Amino acid sequence: MKRPSELKAYLTHGDSVIRRTVLRYFAESVSDDPDLMLRVLDLVPTVDVREQRSVLVQSRRFVQTPASIERLGEIIISQPQLRDLAESLFLLSAPILLSSYSELFSALSHKGGQVARKRLGLLQKDSQELLARLERYADQGNQSWNEAGHQDAMYLIRELAGREDAPWSILASWAFDRGHDEVSYREILGVTAVGYGPFEKMAELLLDNFAAENDLLNEETEQTLTVLASPELVQTIVQRYPSEPWEVRLWMGGIVARFKHPVSEAALLAMLPHEPDPSLRLDLAMGLCDLYSIESMEVVKGVIAEDCWPDVVDLMEAAYTNAVVNGWHDPDMANWRKVVQEMDNRSVDATEERD
């Protein structure tokens, strides 16, 4: 099984399929490696605009540093075709980092400049004020949810959670109090917040969220459990997996795959024989590839042979990347790469027709 430090070099690999698959690995694992954003920015000048935009979109959760902020500033100023995405990444930086680069605010769009100054103003607020503001977002979100407000709330959570006096007991009460039938926006914000705190031992309680059939709650729970995951949580998932309904198994398998640990491979191999659904079998096999362990490749090839078209193309891509990274040669590799390229070409043609 490859370590994340061994995979970073593949972010700038000569094969676009390898780059894409490895970037997804880091994006889904919610990595906090401060080197990742710079690796992406090293890649940007070497690829076409379509891939440039794709890699910047997938880098939204990567940690920003002074070095990456300076590079984003250069893009904002000199590359209009990427300015919107570079500005978005710049605005995701922590307020304390934004304060060191306020000279770039004048290069932002009008709306971007307003957002930057608003976020910089968080430095002047104490934690109780930030909590009160988050309370307002919770109330507003219940009445009229919108994407812009949600992103502001996510940003506020990150700033509040990073403080020494973060109100963890209150935020935990939002996340873990499930004494109601309907999902509230307050609960979703709480689930996001506890992903930044000392709640690894309580992570198992969040697994029940996946039965709520609320997409936003499921997405935020997945992110939080990716951060809080442990060998103990993985073992709990393995035990519960066979008896859970399809919509819960869908999310549980993803948590195991995102936890980059040797226990995850054994867990996925144990879960596969109990999974009758072809699409979820593909997902579990994808998870095995995403661990970059070569020992499970024969099992992965067996799932590919089930030929669940067209979703199997994604598994071919993951299997091909896993094989290349591990220096493993198989007669089927060339065909996997060919099928993936054909699908890519169709996607490009379809996009150009729409444009």
C-alpha cells in the first residue's frame, strides 16, 4: 500500500489519467498536506485550459500557504481564463492569511473584494460573536437555504473551530442530538464542525446519519467521518455493512476507502462478498484501487470482468493508475487505458457540441 507521500509526485505525471486519479485520491481523503496546493499550481502551466480548470476546482479543500497564495495572486492578475477559480481558492484562505495579502484585494472582482473584506473582519470578532453569527446561519438555512450562504457558513465554522476557545460542547450538541425526525440545517453545521474537533471516539454515532436520506447531511457526514475515521470505526462499518440498506451501504463503503490505512484493504475485501449490487461492488473495488495496494488487483480484475457498463470505465481508470504506480504489468492494462481514453474523447466532443 502506497503512502500519501509516495503519491504526491504523480500529481504532475505525464499521463493525464494518472494525474486525474491521484488528484481525486487526495481530494477525497481530505488531506491537510500543505504541499498539495503548490503541486497543483506547478501542474497548471503545463496542461490545457480544460484540465487547468478541472484541477483547480478539485483543489478547494487543499490547505493554502503563503507560497500558494502568492501563486494564486499571479494567476488572478495575469490569467483571465482562470481568474474566477483562482479568486475562489484565494478567498478560502484563513482570515489571518488573507490579512497578509490585502494588497491583492484590489485585483479581485467587486464581489470577491467584498467577500475578502468580510472574511478579514472575522479577525476582529471573538468566538462568542462567531458562534452567534453561526446561529443566524443555522436559522436562515432552515428557512431558505442557498449555496452562497452555505459556503459562508462552512468558512465561518473553520475559523471558529481553529480557535483555542472553540465552543465544542455546543457544536457537538448540534451534531449528536438526533431527538427529532427531520434534519435541521443546524445539525448539518454541527456535523461539519465536529470534524475539526476531538470527536474520534464519537464518530460511530454519525453513521446513523446516512439513513436520514438527506444529501447535504450525507455529504457533510462523509467529510467529517473521513477526518475522524479510525481502525475501530472501520471495523464497526464491516460488522454493520451486510444488514444496512443500499443507500447506507453506498456511503459506508466510501468512508472505508477514504481512510488510507492497511485495515481498510482487509475491510473492503471482507465487504465485497456480501455486496450483491453491481454498482456498489464497483465502488468497493474502486476503494481497493484507491488504497494503491497491488495485493487486491486480482479481486479488482474480477469485478471489472462483471462488465457493469458504463460505470466500469471509472474502475478501469483506477485499476490502470494503481498498476502504473505500483509498477505492475498486466495484459489488460492497455485495453483499460484505451477504453478510458475513448470515454474521455466522447466527453470532450459532447462538451464542445454544447458550447
